[in-house]
Amino acid sequence: MINSKFAQMVKIKYPIIQGGMARIADSSLAAAVSNAGGLGIITGNAPVEWVREEIRKAKKLTDKPFGVNIMLLGETAEAVAKMVCEEGVKVVTTGAGNPGKYIDMWKEYDIKVIPVVASVALAKRMERAGVDAVIAEGCESGGHVGELTTMALVPQVVDAVSIPVIAAGGIGDGRGVAAAFMLGVDGIQVGTRFLVAHECIVPEAYKQKVLHAKDIDTQVTGRPTGHPVRVLRNKLTRQFQLLEKEGAPIEKYEELGRGALSRAVVDGDVDNGSVMAGQISGLVCKEQSCEEIIQEMFSEAEKHISRVEKMFGIE
Ligand code: TUI
């Protein structure tokens, strides 16, 4: 049993959160992660009635806690933020912004609030606003990214706040888990490795693109828009690169990016779609169930921690 304040707080066995991947994280993935002892997350970056249905389906698929991710740049963020209160969701994670205006409402409904932060300043602000934990996400992660790496961001956030910190970005196996705990966190969040889970609904072409990716195969697109997004390189990223070279106006990025995520996730078009995935894709090489992924990551972590203890003369 891992003695984690965060795991106790949200009543889970393994202190692992599944990333709230937009268009991807549905009830089947979230329930599989929760049934395996982690904290499954349903994406809230979707029409509010779709999210409500997924919450209801997840309740049928698992009796364990799960959460909803509110992507604050998403069109439905406000409506989903209110709906999760009606549906009795226990945990909310947020991304891509400051969830300050919703925190009091969520606390009234006894929801555990866990925002993603990409800086020490936001982590401190969130602690003062009364959140229960923060996820410090480095720019190794897939999707919307901040500036700092996990290695640099996480220990600085750990030093700055007293609430539990969860590390995210670049964690894909037991070594990543062990390393994250060495940085002082109380839990981890994983996205990319769950993309290839049996219970993950992305098309097989998306999974194969992640499984075959090498270390250098991700790229951050859309920096000039102020919303940089890490994806796997393809025809689309080359077009984004051309726009950057030309110094194209923001509208051109918006035009190219429109519908790009659903082209990849719904149509399985991994050449022209936005294949969001983290830098750890190069390490992800097999499809497994969520249970196998979680079991393997934590049992490997234990071995690596023992190995280092021996190395340091600690028995
Ligand atoms: O949110 C994410 N990752 C995401 S969201 C997403 S959906 C999307 N769809 C189409 C285009 C673009 C995105 C895909 N991936 N991760 C959490 C995260 N939040 N990473 C970084 C941040 C972050 C960055 C700056 C959070 C707060 C912040 O500052 C806010 C402030 O006000 O200081």
C-alpha cells in the first residue's frame, strides 16, 4: 500500500490520475482506470450533454471514484463546470488556465479541486484559493503545454505549496514514476501511455502512431497563438511550421487547426489530424489494459526505488 495523502483524499489505491485527454477520455477509459485503482478522468471539453451521459455511464461501469477535466479554454467549460455539481462528481481537474471563478461553487458541492499548473505563481494562487491539490505539468506532456520541464517545475512547486502535488509530463514507466516521487510529489498523472490502452477509444491508426514514435517525433505547434500544443509530427505539423516561417497571422493557425483533433481522434487521419501525445511516446511500445499499465508502472517503480536504495547503501 502506498502511503499517499492524495490517494487517501480521493479514496483510490494507486496515486495515479489519468490525463483528461480532449475528445478521447470517455467513460470506458475513465472507468477502466478507476477499476484498476487509479483515478479515471472524463474529458469535459465536449458538449455538456455528452459529458453528462459519460458521467452516468461511468457510474454504471465502476463503483470507484472518478473525475472530470475542465479545459478552461473550451467552449463548454462554464456549462460543464456547473453540470458536474448536479451530477455529484467527486473530483475535478482543470487545464489551460485559472479556474479561480469556479472554485467556491465546486467546494460548496464538496468536489475535490485539482488544477493543472505550469508555474509556481499559479500553484500558490490556487493554494490560496482553496484547492485540494495541484498537478504540476511539465512541457513534455502532450496537448496544451507550458514552458517549464517536469524536472524543473515539479520540485519548485513542491517547495512553494503545502497541499499535495501531482507530477505530470513525461511519465511513462516505472522509472518515471519513481523519479517523480523523488521530486517530492504525492501522485502522478499519465496521459500518453493510456492512449494505447485497450479501453482507450482512439482509432488503431492513432495508437500505432504513438507506438511507432521515436524520442524526437513530437513537436510543439501554434506557439505564436499563445496556445502551444504538443503533437506527433506529420503533414499537419509541417504546415504549421511553414506558417511560423512565413510569420503568418493567427487566423491562418486557427484555420489550419480547426477540426484537427477530431480528424485524428474520430476519423483516424493521423497525417492531417492533430495527434496529441507527449515526449514519452518513444518509450510507449505495447498495447495493454489500464490494469496492466498501472500494475506494471507501480511494480517497476518499486524495483527501481529498491535498486537506488541499494546503490546508496540503504537496505
Ligand atoms: O490542458 C492541458 N492539455 C490539453 S488541453 C487540450 S484541448 C485542446 N484542443 C484543441 C487545441 C488545443 C487544446 C489538449 N491538451 N494540460 C493542462 C495544462 N495547463 N498544461 C499547461 C497548463 C496551463 C498553462 C498556463 C495552466 C495554466 C496556465 O496559466 C494560467 C494563468 O492564468 O496563469
